[in-house]
Amino acid sequence: MIRFTALLIALALCLAPASSAQDADAGATARDRWESSHAIVIGEETVEYDAVVASTTLTNDDGEDAAELFYTAYFRTNGAPSGERPLIFSYNGGPGSASFWLHMGIMGPRRVVTPEVGPQGAPPYPLEDNQFTLLDMADIVMVDPIGTGFSHPLEGTDGSDYWGIDEDARSLAQFVRRFLSEYDRWNSPRFLLGESYGTTRSAVLAGHLQRANIDLNGIVLVSVVLQFNTIQFAPGDDIPYIVNLPSYAITARYLDALPGGSPDDLEAFMAEVEAWSLNEYATALLAGGGLDPERRARIVDQMHRYTGLSRDFIEKSDLRVTAPAFEAELLRDDGLIVGRLDARFTGPAGDVLGGRPSHDPQSTAISSAYTSAFNSYLRSELGYDGEREYVPSGGTRNWNWGRLGGGGAFVRGGGTPNVIPDLARAMKRNPKLKVLLVNGIYDLATPYFAAVWSVDHMGLPPELRENVERADFAAGHMMYVEQSLLPQWREDVGGFIQRASAGR
């Protein structure tokens, strides 16, 4: 692939607090700000842009300063006027993860190069111009929620004011509103793009923005989790086993672990396993202890053929294999575990007899590269010289998984998080809202079929169901890690942004 070197036009450091008049207009103080100008070649086009690392002060219900939220924004400076350009607010998940994954993987104009499947090793880690960024067609705002990156509660503010499903969304709604005022972007097409828990956040945030009279053109959900019961394997709940089984089958096929060999046609195999999971397998699980012994034997045999797990293990699991158990068991005889975020990654088992993996081979393979490359990029190319240290994760505690009331299908202290009602409500209130599901089929953390199943149960009328698009990637949770799939990202996500911006 052709590699383009960035054309650095200027690098200017400035610390420019907003004036009191600006504070009154924007409702926030720019406490810290670093600006620089750059250019990148995307295709055959030179895209000039300004990069801004800055913060916005969030206030509490009494109007008092309560938290400082940092972001990195990229604004194209040649081409169409800024007011006509789409604006993408992007973040990762966790909850409690900073946005550097998407930032350095696919969204920003520079990206870190990591191996597609396998360990990265020690630094230095290569950075390259990202010719698959969407910066030529949209301005991009990488957001770090409170407790991540440089963002933090101010003295006297409890972090719990921001660390919960609605608390988090409410704070980002405040940020979006103030950002639109500060940069005069109220009439720009608006998008949310979140990964993992960021998809949960987007569903809830869309509703908070609507209550502030801010409609969206589109939402891009990357590695989707909207109903948490689909990934929790709670006792008595058969749904997660049904919607996870297709991921087990696809993984076993990739790793050559199927007893009958790997089917050549992946799409046909996916469709076959999905249909079996929703029909024969689902009804067998729902039968519980009343399942006929002969039928049970047929289910065990078919699970063995689809997953590569032994019949004995499936029997002892009572036909219900959790994702961690699958990751630990599939290659146990080889002394290996299967990756959770990307099942194509394998690694040595820390405990060969363990019931769940000791670590995630994909996460350990690339985390150092992303963390190191982003910190280097932030300081050497974007000019950040502040005193705060970037917190990649772990800065949030005691996340409130309940609801503050009225926003979803459960209440504080009870139930399983389910934001499908939030997303459905947002789409019904704004029938022009478009949604794109982006999933890696080798993702065992947020399995693709669970997302599809959830959307199929949103209760949308047919005309709104057509507003939901789907893009599957032959990759894991972070499909942008794989270099060969970057053109697909640009085509699928970029095409969606362009269509939704035009109201198509």
C-alpha cells in the first residue's frame, strides 16, 4: 500500500483561555488549548486541516464548574465551508476507555501500524498517514469522557456524577451543545460514532440530545452492545447462548478446529448456523430439563460439528457454553487460549486447566503500541505540553448501571442494561435518523449476531427498519487493526456519512 508522508505546514502552541464574553456565549471556558496545522494526501487530494487539543468546562445543575472534558478536533481548512461539512463526535467504550483506540486506529489523520494477527512487540512503533480517515469528507471530534484521557472532575465534584449510563450521556450532551456553539456548527450534519460501550452511550446520548432539540443525521455503532443480557450469561437466561453460538462456529472454522473441516463458503456457513441457533438450538434450550434424550443427543452432536468442542464438554455444560469457557476450551489440548476481542488471536494458556482465559491475546498484543504511539503523537505532532498524564482506562469507578428514570427499560439497582428502547425511541422521534451497525465477525466480546438479534427486536415499523444498515468485517472487535480492511471501512462508513448527510 502506498504510504504518504504528512506535509507539516505549521506547528503553533498557544494557551488561550476564552474571554468572559465568550464564556457567556459558549457556556464553557477553554481552560487549555493547543493548535497546529497540517496536511495529508487522501487518494489524490491534499487535505489541509487544523488540529485542536482543548478542553471544555462542564457545569452542574447549579451552574457551577464541575468537570473538565478534553477532546481532539480536526477541522479541514480547504474545500467546502465548515458549516456545510458533517461533524462526527467519536469515542470508545469501556465504560472508562479513552478514545485513543479509534483515534490512532482509523479516525485520525495519523495511525499506528500493528500486525493484523499476532504480537506487536516492543517500541518503537511506526506511525503513518491514514489515507482512510474520513477527514476529507467530515470534521472529526475525538472525545474523552470524564475519567478518561485528560478529562477529570474538578475539585469538590464527585466522579459518580459522571460515571453511569445516563450520567455519562448527559455530560456528553452538554459537551456537544457547547461545542456546536463555540465553533458555530449548529447547522452542520451531525453524527455519533462510538465503539463497544460507546454504542451503548450513543443510543442513550441520542435521546439526551433530542431533549435539547438537537437531532442527529446518523449514528455509527461499532462493535455493538445494546442489550447486556446477550453477553452476560446470567443463570436462567438462554438468549446469550443462542446469539453467541454463531461466533463460536465462525471462530472454530477460522482456527481449523471443526471436526469435519472448514467450509469454503463463509457466508453460507454463517447463515446456516444462525438459522440453526434461532430454531433447533433455541427450542432445545427452552425445553430445559424436559428435552427428549434423543433430541438432546442430536443437539450435542450438531454443536460439536459447529463449534469443535467435544461432546463430553458440551454435555457437562448442559448445552450452554459461555464465551469465556469457549475461549479456554477450544484449543486447550494445544495449550492455547482464544482471544476475546479478536478470536483469530491465540496465546499460551496461563492455566491449562482454567475455566476461563488468563488474559486476552489480542489486547496484550497491541495495547502497548496504541498507548505509546498516541502519547508520542500527542506531544511531538500536536504539540501538547500540559502537565496532565493521559489515562487510557481505569479512571472511572463504580459505574452506575441503573437508570436515572424514564430513559430505558429498567431502573436504578435492578434489571440488566438494555438501551434498545432508547435507540428505538430516538428513531421514532426522528424518522430521518440513520443507523449503521459495524461488527467484526470474530469478536467474542460483542458478538455480531447479538447485535443483529437486538436490532431485530427494536419493534420498529418497516419504514424505520430500512434506516438501519449493516456492515460485517472479517475481523475482531477493532476491525481497523487489519490493514486490508481499511478500504472497506472507508467505503462502508464513509458512504454512510455521505448518504445520511444528504438525507438519503
